[in-house]
Amino acid sequence: MTERLQRLAQFCVDTRFEHVPPALVAQATRHILDTFGATLAGAGSDVAKQARQVFEGESGSTPVWGTDLRVGAAQAAMLNGVAAHALELDDTGGCDHSGAVVLPAVMAAVSMSARPVSGRELITAVVIGYDVGRRVLEACGGYSAHNGAGWHSTATCGVFGAAAASGLILGLNAEQMVSALGIAGSFSGGLWAFIHDGSQSKKLHSGRAAEGGLLAARFAQQGITGPTKLFDDVWGGFLKTLAIETAQPAALDADLGVVWKLARCSIKPYASCRGTHSAIDALEVLLETLQVGVDQVEDIQVSLCGFLQDMCGGQDVSTLAAAQMSLPYALAARLVHGHCRLEAYDDEQRRDPQIAHWMSRIRLEVDLQLSEDGEPVVSVRTVDGRQASLCVDPPLGAPGNPLSDEALEQKFFSLAGRVMPRSQAEELIGHLWRLEALDSVCMLERWLS
């Protein structure tokens, strides 16, 4: 096991841009672009504003995107990480929300660099961050097992991805990278307790993981050591503590450089938990197939696994956070508002009387035959007695059903436009599309502020 950690660390420091397949470079560019957009919009959220107040009066040189604030690097990693996940529009399928953890940490590390960091170096670091964060999650037994136990993997596993990516930018050697990952293990944490009352702590998890990963790399850079037996079967080890019954340690270094974990990640078309997306797509198709309008729908039934029921079965939509985790609300919003974009989750939209009406007609039923990683089956019954059912797998935004570049740009402009003029957003996206060619990514700060 100690050797697995050493191999993982060596892989991180040895990987160069030339080792990354061109298709993965293109996907990484899309995810970086998408994460910047989600973060810019998130900068205007209540939780991001509240988080910034914690650091009011403190100074530094690292920008908080979408604002004119500059703070210390670790604080910027946290604040940008919070904003990135604040509106549930960041990518998924990695640690889980890898972009919201990795990119804020990497850009904070860039701000500390004594030399220019190229776009190629940024892309490479991001790819490594996604890879390591996901590998730790798979070593815990996978998403359903780890999150089902009550851990929020964006925080618990994301911190490793942030440490690896930051360490690459900071130039750590293999020994230092081992320590950075070891220290990250002690910074790991994050619980799903927020799911029961729609509280805001989930939004802090990505920021805390970004900050922790950056600090782990910085501490290791200064010679502070981390445990080399972190993933060993020893008392106090990460897997022994957080995944005692589900651990799959071989996942840490299986197929390094052959299977790239970013390739499995999704970009969100909807402003809700990824667990709701397949059902939204299915409802869209069923309405078209049955050729009915909303007024011709009698009721909707969703057959889903127990894990998805626990995660997204809530009826409380009194807060933005709660509504974004609710599958019934997502379907009701599609019926009432015609879409599940961010605007459908505004306070006024959530209070629409028709929302409560339709949520009462949406029934969730656990199907024990469904895999814990499986997508739900949506059934629509019409007022004239017709019925149709559908499971959409993969949903829109997944690697097997990706957003077009045009749709991705539309999403970016709709989000960035909340905090900056269209002309500035166009300048920014132009540079992001040609990120691979940039000699220094520090120049992006001009359009991020």
C-alpha cells in the first residue's frame, strides 16, 4: 500500500502535457471553461457573499473571481471553491465535483508562482487533480458506497485532487508529493448532514477541500512530512477509517496514465444535483412522445434506487440548497416553468402555487432491483389514461451525451453575464478556448475580476 501511494505520487510529478491524449486536452479545456462560468455566477450567491465577509479587511494578491477582492492564496482557493459549487452548476462525476475543488486550488497556486505558468501546465495540473480525486473515491469503494456512508466525497476525496494539482504547479518532487497527499488525508472531511434541512454547509465543502489541498502542497514544499502509510491497512489510515468495509485499494494506481478519470466527468445542463438530471431528460422526452402539454398530465411516478431516494427524494424547497437536491422539485419545475435552468430555482419560482400542486402528483418509489448507481425510470400518466415510461442513460451532459460547444457557450454567457458585461465575458471565453496556446495563465485575472 505504501508503494501504491509512492506510485501515485511519482505519476503526478512525471506527467507532462505531451502524455495527455488530445481528446482529454479538449475535454479539460471545456471543464475549465465551465468551472469558471459556474464560479463567476456563484460569486453573486448569498453563501459566497457571506463567506467573503469572513475575510473582510484582509488583504492579499490573489483574486476572488467575479469581484474586485484580493486575498491570500489559501483564502482565494476557499472563496472561489465555495462560489464554484454555490449554485450546483459545476461539473460532476469526478471526486464528485472536481472542477469546484481543483481549479480554484490550481489558480491559487498559479498566483504564487515565481515564473509564468502556461496554459499547457494548467491543463496538465487540472487533469492530474481530477485523476487523483477520483482514484481516492474509487479506492473508498465508489460514489454510492462512500457517500452512502454519510461522507461527501467532494470534500473527503477532492482535497487529494487539489493537493496533487497544486503540488504540480508548485514543482513538488515525488517525496514532497507523497507528503502533500499524506497531509491532505488529515485535512479530509465533509458530511451529508446538510441534506436533512437544506443548510449551506455543502457549499463550503468544495472551498474547504481546495484550500486544504493547496495548503497540503505548500506545507510539503516547506519540508513538512505527511504519513506514507496513509492508504495502508493500519489504525488511523484513510481507508481503514473512512471505508473500512468498502475499500478497494487497488483503484489508487490501477491503469495510471491509461485510464484518465476526467474522461468520465459530466458538465451540468441543469442547476440541480446530478442525480435529478436523467429524470429531467426522461420527462422531456415523454412529454414529446405522448404529445401532451402540462395540462394533460395526470401524474408522474419515478422508480429509483434507495440511495437516490435518500439523496434527492426531499420535498422541502424552502431554500435554494434544498430545492436543488430535490428530484420532485426538478420535475415540477420542468412542468411549471418549462426548464430547470438557474432561474427556475429563484425564490419567486419556488413559491409558485403550481409547484406544490405538481409535487403532490409526483410519486417516488424505491425499486430494489435497481443498481445503486443506476438511473431512475420515469412514468407519465395522462388524463386520458395513456402511460409511457423511460430511463435516460446517459443523461445530457455526460461524456456519452455531451453538451455541444454552442450549448456550453450559452451556459457560460448566461452565468458570466450575472457579474460582468457581455464584452468582458466574450474576451474571457476567447482566451479559455485557446488555453493550450497561452504562455501565461495569469493574464486571465484581468477578465476574471
